[in-house]
Amino acid sequence: MKQIHKILTVILLSLTCLNSLAAINIYQFDDPVKKERFYKLIDELRCTVCQNQTIAASNAGLAKDLRNKVYTMIQQGKTDEEIKTFMVERFTDFILYKPPVNNTTFLLWAGPVILMCIAFIFLLVNIRKRISNPAVEVDELEHERIQTLLAHEKENNND
Amino acid sequence: MKLRALLPLIGFLALVVLLAYGLTNDPKKIPSPLIGKAAPQFELPTVLRPGKKISNKDFQGKVALFNVWASWCGACRDEHPILVKYARQHKTTIYGLNYKDQRSEAIRWLKVFGNPYIASAYDVIGNTGIDWGVYGVPETFLVDKKGIIRFKQIGPITEKILYKEIHPLIQKLEKES
Amino acid sequence: MIPELGHFALILALCLAIAQAFFPLAGAQLNKTRWMAVAKPAARGQFIFLLISFVCLTTSFIQNDFSVIYVAKNSNSLLPIQYQISAVWGSHEGSLLLWALILGIWTLAVTLFSRHLPQAMVARVLGVMGLISIGFMLFMLFTSNPFDRLLPAAAEGRDLNPLLQDFGLIIHPPMLYMGYVGFSVAFSFAIAALLGGQLDSAWARWSRPWTTMAWCFLTVGIALGSWWAYYELGWGGWWFWDPVENASFMPWLIGTALMHSLAVTEKRGSFKSWTVMLAILAFSLSLLGTFLVRSGVVTSVHAFASDPTRGVFILAFLAVVIGGSLLLYAFKAGNIKSAGRFSLLSRETLLLTNNIILVVVCATVLLGTLYPLVLDAMGAGKISVGTPYFNFMFSILMLPLVFLLALGPLSRWKKQSLSGLFDSVKILFAVSILSGIASYFILGTISWPVAMVIALFTWIVGSSFLNLYKRVQNKPDKLAALSTVSLSFYGMFFAHIGVAVFMMGVTFTSHYSEEKDIRMKPGDTLDLAGYSFQFKGAKEVMGPNYRAQEGTIVISQGNQELTTLKPQKRLYLVQRSPMTEAAIDPSLSRDLFIAMGEPLGKGEWSIRIQYKPLIRWIWLGTLIMAFGGLLALSDKRYRTKRKNSETQVNPA
């Protein structure tokens, strides 16, 4: 019985998240800047109850509560940083879809560029080596064999 | 064979080790950032007596369990008898946080399934839940005498978790001044 | 009876796959012709039994046989028949059977279109594919059997998830799997070549059409998934960098690199070991994707009900297949000798740059997807890596590639002079910059990223036409000469233009979309992006297995009434889950997108209205890319006529 309860709760919760009610929010804004901030923020905060959705997209109860919280905080004059800090204090960095830039995430943010640089250096070195060393020519017999093979195909194609 | 040619294989094996770890790990479990910090402030009416208030100050001076529950929560039903039995057998203080529930339903639930709580805070909007970082029900916090959160259980408490982790920790905290 | 038949057919297919793997591979090693000859008949037999098995499962669905657990979990007698059929691949077990069947289809295709190949090579290719088939069928038979019975039978099924009750489910997974699984052919060719010690231009030419075909399917599959998410999920998004989406995108990136790399290996004999590595990598990523989707290691909205025990099996399979191939590569890569020198500026270098950028982007997607797991494993806390990260990284890394896209085809093999290149493109470059600047004035408000993208669009499309012109400029009758240009060239022509179109769609939608969430009561009008939207009210309608509130919104522009949209808020009767069915007015220049929110009482509703400019260009671009791929692989040189094709290079 217990297993079923657990499974049912999980299913129920996940169904609420992804029932594509499209989480249509009716929030009133007098200031378009505040409105833009709101929509940007709720698109960057993760719904901690759901599988992988922003609080903007999810229809889960907690997502709705968090949207309300963000709205309230914006109306109270809090900055984006303050709102994000508020969320992180309660739910850890997990709630930010844009990971913070710090020592633990250094590889994440710098990795791609470092990799790109290493790859290009490698490429340059490789090409230089090719130019300076005589090329390894394809074996004569090997070459002949390939030509025969391809010639066979050509016959068949009636090129 | 060139050592360089082995690099992809080595990289891949590291990936396999990572993924093997991943199989034992729950990617959605959020360890509480409040452990080691003071219990978040709140003041709410209780479920059974709306006129009476309960706040985080009530945690001062004693070791307490703070159990988040709701009548609509299936898994809460599984852990509830364990809590009821525990409350009866030991003298531990247990408070409840009734999360986003209907008062009448909550009262009925306690009548039917038992009430291990000294009092249950009625958090109908869920703001206190947010402050405590509640994201799934049931959850249980362990608060020490100084009002610092020392442990959080995500998901229902089982006998095993209770007696292997929670109970020894309660005993240890009781000894602290 | 029928489920048992299906189960038995699956077991038979497994036996044949074992024969298909063991005898040809051993036979090729030991030069036993009879053993090698087992490959084709075994492969064809395996396909037939897989087909029987699949048909049996489908029949169980159509007949509403709820004594089969899988059918009971995913179907319902009220479910319309097309969804009863597509429900076959709606969840874990059935989708695995689809995977196996599609692998069988590709295997069959290899047996039919490989008459011009040496027997040992065919034997090895089919043998490796057989090994993969064995893995999947063992996985099914031991952990994920779609034919497991439920006794006593359920009276009624739990119904297919309403989100999946849609045209998208019918075609998206099959297309996607055709792509994923299709890379197994290139993979098998690579392994076969490593085993046989022969890596030459012939191998590259043989692999190319298979790779391109798989790539086409994958392109279409991913595009379909994106389009489906857009109109089904109700909030107008089309890509979420969800781990499962990333899992399908990574093989696509490597597949694209592989196609370009194969071109160089075929034409110039260079990059051999690199191309082999890419071929191994592409399919490895397909397998990794399969693991990620089904193991529960990452959280995803797409994930099938995840089960760590199943995850262990797939991980072991992954370790064996990928680990084995990388080990083989480590041993044999040293023997691969690539021909050809080329200078720092040459088509070779530009194509290598293409490869590097694509591989780095793929590595970045992998990094972002798995980084939370890495930190978790090291005990360094929990983070999330989502759209902000991926969008940022992707745009930065792809920019140089998009720019160089124009220069590659215009460059010479082996050595291209910088001044020569500059001469060919200087006018085009100037025109592109001008178009970016001009767009500022034409569009009114513009941000520099948009202007840059417009310049790049001109750059790419212009260079494609420039290239085409160069091909015919020396011919007396230029127009007629267009038909002599190879399909392979036209393939590249369209594929690259497809990239430019895609890029425009993405940029314009991201920058110029407008949306409004608003409460409307009957008679209310909203003005957005130059259109007027008037809500006429909602009424109840019945569907085959749902009840819906259907809203009517009339859209006009100025005084002209354009169209009427009828979005629905549905309640599916079995699972009792509510769902929004958005209504869209599509066009090449913009989509108007309306979704119903909630009834607010007294006929008032919360409604989301969106204006999405050029959004169709996103999928149009991908379709053009896929079309280009199709043209490329239809090129004459890949076609073999049946009549004379029994020639074998090795004596029988």
C-alpha cells in the first residue's frame, strides 16, 4: 500500500506540473520595466517540485506560490539580485537556471572556451607538422586497389 | 599503440563512473540550505484553535521535530502512524506545519489518524513553507534547543530513518545545553 | 495468444541476431566464406521476426487487450485508433521495441544495398549491427518486456497521457529513432574498417550516404519534436535545452561534423582516424541518449518512468559497446595513415574548423547537461544548468561557424590564397554589412545582434548563390548548365541556406515576440502587434475522449477580419487531467498563438495571446537542411544499378 501511495503522490504532483495549462498569469503591472523584469525572472527560476520546468511554465502549486512571491517582491521594490538571493537562501543554487559564476562552476563557464582554444592550438600544430614533414603517400598498391573498386562502381552506374 | 589514442577511452571510463554514481543519486533531492542556520521566523494560527498562535519562538529551549503535513498528501498517511507511536513512546516535542490545506479537512484528518503534535501551524497560503524551503510534502525538520535547524528529512519518515538517524540525533541534541 | 506470439517472435529475432553477429564476425576474421554468408539471411530473418513481434504488440493495442500490462498502462478503449497505434511507442517498453524494429529496418537496408561491397566488409558491418541488436533485445527480454501479462486483466486501460494524444507522437519518435539508430550504420562501417585494417576513400564513400540519410531523419525528428512542443504545450516555447532534447541534439551535432569529415576523407584521403572517431562518437551519443532518457540520472520532462535497475543494464551495455570500440580504436588508430598535405588556409582547414566548433558545442551541451551531476558526485552542492547557460554558450560558439560557413565552399582544396579568397568575397562581405545596416532603417528599432544576424543571412545565402554562379559561369548556356551541376552540390547549397533560414527564425522570434496574459470577458478586445483580438466567449464541446471549453477569438487587422481561432481547454475523461489545446494562425511571416487559461467566473477567462514573428522559419530552415541532405545522397555516384552489381572484389 505504501509504495502505491508514494507512486501516486509523485504521479499526481508531476501531472500537475505538466498538464499544459500553460500557467497563464494575470498580474497587473503599472510599470513596463517591472513587467519585463517579472517575466524574465520567472523564466530563470526553476520549479523545485517539477521535473524540469521554470516557474513560468509550470502549473504546480509551489510554482504558482513562487510566482506570486516574485511579483510581490518586485512590487515591494526589491532588485533582481535580492529576489534571487531570497530564493537561493531557501532552495539552494538549484533554483537558478543560470548557474552562479564561482569556483565550483568555473569549469562550466570557462570550459567551452578553453576547449576551443586547446583544439585550435592542436590543429595549428598538426597542420604545421604536416607541412614540414613529407606527406605519407598512399601505398601504390592500395591506391590501385581503390581505383579498381571505384572503377567497378562506375561501370555499374553507367556514368 | 600511441598513448594519445587511449585518451578517448579513458575519458569515457570516467564518464561511466560518473553515470554509475548518478544511478544511485536522486537528482531532484535538494539538501536543505538551512541546516546550521536559525529556524526561519513565522507566526501562524494553529489548526485546532485558530485563536491561538504558534511561532518559531516556541522552538527555543527544547529539541523539537517540525513535521510538514497535509490532508491531501498520500505519503503523509504512511509516516503518520510512526510519528504518533513515537510521540507516545518518547517525550519529544513534535510540532506540525499544516501546509496549504483546508482547516476542516485537516482537523478531520487528525481526528481519524491521530494527533502527535503539540500544535500544528496552519499555513494556508504557503509562505512559511517557502521560508523553510518546503518543496514537497511530507518533510520534517529537527530543531535544537537554540532554535538552529540541525536536520531535514525529505519525504516520509520510515522506522529505519527514525531510529537510525533521527532518534540518535535527538538524544545527542538533548544532551547539549 | 497474440502477446505470446509477439514475445516468442522477439526471442527468435534474438537468436537470429546472435547468428548474425557471431558467424560473420568470426568468419571475416578467419576468412570463412560460408560463415560470412550467414550475415544477410540472418539479418533479414531477424527483421521479419521483429516485424511480427511489433505487429503483435500493435494488434494488442487495437484489440484493447488489457491483459497486457503495457497496453493497460498506456491505452483505453475510448482512445481514437490512430493514438492506439502510436501508443505502442508511447512509453518505455514499446519504444524499445520500436528501436529494435528500426535497427532491423536499417540492417535490412544494408543487406539490400551492399552488393558492391567486399564480402568481409559487409559481414563485419552486419555483425556489429547484430551485436547492437542483441543488446537491445536482451534488455527488453530481461528488464522491459512489452508483452508481460496482467492477470486478472484490467477492465479498462489507464489511457495514454493526453499530451501524447496528438499527431506529433505519431511521427516524431519514429523519425527520431530512424536518425538515432541510423548512425549505427556509420558506426558499424567504422568498426568494420578498424577490424579489417582498411580505411580508405572507398570506405568513406560507402559510409557517406548512410550517414547522410540518418542525419536527414534526425534533423526532421528533432524539428518535429520542437514544433510539437510549440503547439502542444501552450506557452509558445520551441526548445528548452531539456536533457532529453540535448540527448538528441548531441548526435546531430556530431553527425553534421561526421558528414563534413567524410567528404574530406573521401575526396582527399585525409582525416581518416578523425572521421572514424566521429563515426564512433555519433552513435555513442545516440546510446548515451538512450541511457539518459531511461535511467533517471537526470531530471527531464520527457523522461520515461525511470528505473535505476534498467539504468544499470543500459550503462553496462554502453560500457561494452562504446568502451570496446574505443579500445579497438586505440589499438588500430596508429595504423591509419592519412594522405594529403594541406596548407593553413585551405578547404581542409576550414572543414576541420567546422568539425572542431561542432565538437566543442557538443561537448558544451554535454557539460551543461551533466555538470549538476558532477558537482553532486563531488559533494559540492546542487545546481541547475538551463536555458540561460545553453543559449549564451551556443550563440557565442556557433557564431564563428556561421561566418565561416560561407568561406568553406568557396575555398580550394589543399591551398587557398588569402588574397584569392578575399577577392571572391569582398563584394559579398560589403553587401552583407550593408544589409545589416539597412535593416536598422527598415525595421525601425533594431538591436545589434539582430542586425548582425541579418548580415550573416545575406552572407550565407549570397555565398551559396555566388558559389552556384561560379560553377556555371564558364559555360556558354548558363541556365542549361544549372542542370549539370551535381546533386551533391545542390545538397550543400540548400543545407547551408537552411541554416541561414533557421538562424533568422530563431533570432526574430527571440527578439520580437510579443505576448500578453489577460482576462477577457465576451466582447473584450486586445490590441497586440498591430492585430485586434476579440473574445467572443466560450462554449462546451465534446471530443471522443474529452470534454472541452472552446473559446472563440476573432482576429482582425485594421478593419479587415482575418480569421477566427478556437482554442480549447480540455478535460480528458480517463486521467481527469486538464489540458490546453492552443489555437494558432500560422504563416511564414508570423504565428498568432492563443491559449485558454482558466475560467474566472461570469464568462470571463484568462487568455494568453502571442505574436511570434518568423517562427515558422525555424522549422522551415530545418526542413530545407534535410532536403539538402536528401539531394546530396541522391547524387549519381552513390547509386548502383541492380543489373551488373553482382561483382565482388573478393573471389567467392
